[in-house]
Amino acid sequence: MPKRPAPESSAPPPPSRSWQMARIAAGIAAAREGKVIPAEEVFARIEAKHGW
């Protein structure tokens, strides 16, 4: 059985999804810079704000 060629990994995302790729890249950059808040802290702030 012949092998299939490997899929192209450097292909750009479809234009309709480029905003998603930009958001993901921004999130990764923020995480690398230490600008990410733990989820537990975010949920605690939401709970405190709404008095839950």
C-alpha cells in the first residue's frame, strides 16, 4: 500500500478563521509574558462581583 504524503503544516488558515488564529497567537504571547490570570482567580472575581 503506498504511503500518503504528509499534510502541509505551513499552509495559512482559511481567511474566515484568521481572527481566531490572531486571538490564539495573542493568548500564547500573553502566557509567555506572564500576563495570564489563573482561572480560579477569574471565577472568584466573577462570584464576588455578582455576590454568588
